[in-house]
Amino acid sequence: MIIDQIYTGCLAQGAYYIESEGEAVVIDPLREVDSYIQKARKSGAVIKYVFETHFHADFVSGHLDLAHKTGAAIVYGPQANPDFDAHIAHDGEIFQVGKLHFQVLHTPGHTMESTCYLLRDETGKDVALFSGDTLFIGDVGRPDLAQKAADMTQEQLAETLYDSLRTKIMPLADDIIVYPAHGAGSACGKKMSKETYDTLGNQKATNYALRADMTKAEFVQEVTAGLLPPPAYFPLNVMMNKQGYDSIDEVLRRGQHALNPRAFETAANETGALILDTRAAETFALGFVPNSINIGIDGSFAPWVGALIPDIKQQILLVTDPGREQEVVTRLARVGYDYVIGYLEGGFEAWQKAGMETDQITQISAAELAGLLKQSPGLHVLDVRKESEFASEHVSGAENTPLDDVNASMTQIDPDKTYYVHCAGGYRSMVFTSILRARGFDNLIEIKGGYKAIKENGDIPVTDFVSPAAAH
């Protein structure tokens, strides 16, 4: 028996490849499926099933491409109603893969079709639970995402989840290994651990939502408290996972269309495509194609794309580090942004060499900011971190304008005033500044190194530290 957890850090997502006696199953695959096919081919196995735990909101699953390329059957749990051929399993149904057996456990609550897959070995012993978004390490799935589809309130969904956990999962043996679909950093839960698997017994002992003496009312209150609004792209990804999408091969072919600087400029002017520059923030600041926005590929790229680009059908032109074009197109496709129509061949250096117009973001160091504040204590400092980060500690007199709310922030920014923008380390503040720069705001100065550099400097007044828990 082989159990491989294939974890993707930028999405905090776990897919699973399980193999026995020449047969394999893939659970919740990513959009790009060739790695699963190669894994099976290397060991001479056939992928028999693609198990989906639910219609995912935070990424586009690779179920359709994987089924098309391998002939595997797509399996969903009860109450799923996809627009393509799939086997809709009944609660308790058994699937055999080699000498292994998977039992379907319908666990509605996160969504109504949410399903876990209980793995039994050849002796009939329960070995592992692939829990999807029903049970995480340290948390459970948020119950507010499927309200419209289920025609239920988040409280009603939370009550349903409570029953699922206590009737289907908590009675299972303590030594079962729980393999969830997500870990810390995902927006599908609140308190997920950085660990990506654990024993069910340890979760019963440590996961707040599995307390043995917890009443349903307590569960509903604690699970729904403090939920932040989900990213805008979530329902759009659900729709793609349910209705279907273009093959990843077609998306890659379309996106990897090399354009010289003149052709790139023409494409931008004629199509109205968004120019997305995925280079590092400090590199972008030194020079970029005018009206570009910067979301660095080496940060929380896909979640920020999903949060800040509202239309997944938006046409996109890319500026990347040369050689990373396929990686960027792939990572955009993971969250449903399929309409990259080309990239700048040779990168920004080629644009400069062609004598094209360029732009820059003005940056200053924390030491320079300290000097300016001593001269003019009333400077406008914009902190674009989350509200909880700001509440914990911030520059005295700073305003909090979280990056998530950048579109609303534009109405609060006076084009006749100069603003000094920072986040924790520089990634989010450059995204924020680039978005406003592209919309005509040229009065924003970015603070290099963010709040970390401000603290290290020591000469900039900051508020007293309040623990994150207390800040809430």
C-alpha cells in the first residue's frame, strides 16, 4: 500500500495518491494532472478512480482532465449534481482498489455534498480518513460557503456539520490517520494547524470543535465566530468544478504565447487585458511596464490573485522572470484564471532595451521614514496588513487600509496628499501600491522591508503590543 500526500504550499492544499496491487486512486487532484499519471505509470499502476470530497471553492480540481486522460471514474458523495458524467456514491458505499477498500462517509455541513473516504487495509482494519474540508488538523470546515446552494443559513449548516462529525467521524478508532484537504493558510477554515496530518485520537483531544462535552449550540457559536468574508473567486471556482472547464493543456497553450515588446503593447491596448507582473516586489519597484500590477509569484500568489482580480474571465498579459511563464500560467489556472493571452518575451529587460516607456515605485527605508516623521509627525502612514495585525501593533497614528479592501480604499485616499505605505515585509504593500498606481494615484511611497524593518529601526513610535487573541 502506498499513500502519498502531495502538498501544495501556495494553496495549503493536500491531494492524495493511494496505490495497491497495480490500481490507484487520486483524491482531490490539482488542475495539472500529469504528475499523478507519471506516478502511476512509473509503478505500472492504473488510476481507477478520482475521488472528490466536494465541489472545491478555493481551487479548480483536475478531476476532468485526469478522468479524460486515464479513463478513471470520477466519484462524488451523495447530493452532488455535476454537469458531467460522474458516479454519485451512496452513503456507506465501498470501492475496491487493489486489496484496499474505501468506504464513503457522507459528512454534510461544510457543503451538503461533502464526503470523507475511509480507507481499510487488506485485513479490514480502518487505516486512514481522507476528510476533505469536513475535518482539518485543529479545525473544521467553515459552514458559510454553501448557504445559497443549500438554501440554509450558516448556523443550520454548522448544526449539520456538528451531527456529521459526531455520528460519522468521532466514533472511529483513535489510531486512524486524518488526511485533510487543507492546512494553515487556507481560507477554508480559521484555526488550521501547520501540520498536514494527525491521528484522529489526537484531534479528539486537541481540536476545539471535537470536544466530547461540546453542545450543538456551543459548536455553532464557536465555528461561526470570527469568520472573515470568503474571497470573491470562491463561488466562481465552485461553478467551474461543478460545470466543467477548458483542459489545462489548452490553457497552457493559450497562455504561453510569446509577444515581443511592440506586440505586447498592441495586445494590451487592443484587448484591455490586465498586465500582471509576477516578479519580486523590490525588482518591480525599480522599473515596470506602465499600468502593471504586481503580485509576486514567490508569495501567496494564487490567493491574492483570487482576492484582487474579481473576474476569472479577465484577459491577462504576463510579465515574468524569464523561464517562469509556464509556472505562472499553471498557478493562475489552479484558481480558475484561464485567460492569459500571452507574455512579454524576454521579460522587462526586453521592454527596456526596446526603448519603451517605463514606470517606477518610489521607495524609502525605515530609517528615512523615521527622519521624516521627526520633521513632520503628521505624515500619512498607510498600513495595509489585516485588521488583526494592525490591532496587535502598529505605527502610532497610522491608518489601516487592508490590501483585501484596496478597491474601497481608493475613495479614502486624497490624491493631493503623500502616503507612506507598508505591510509586514513588503509583498502586500507593493501589490497595494501598484494597483493604485495603475489607477492614477502617483502619491504613494512604499516603505522597504515593511513593519519588520520599522520595528528593527527602533526610532519610529509604535503602539504597545497586544496579543492577537486579545486584539480580537
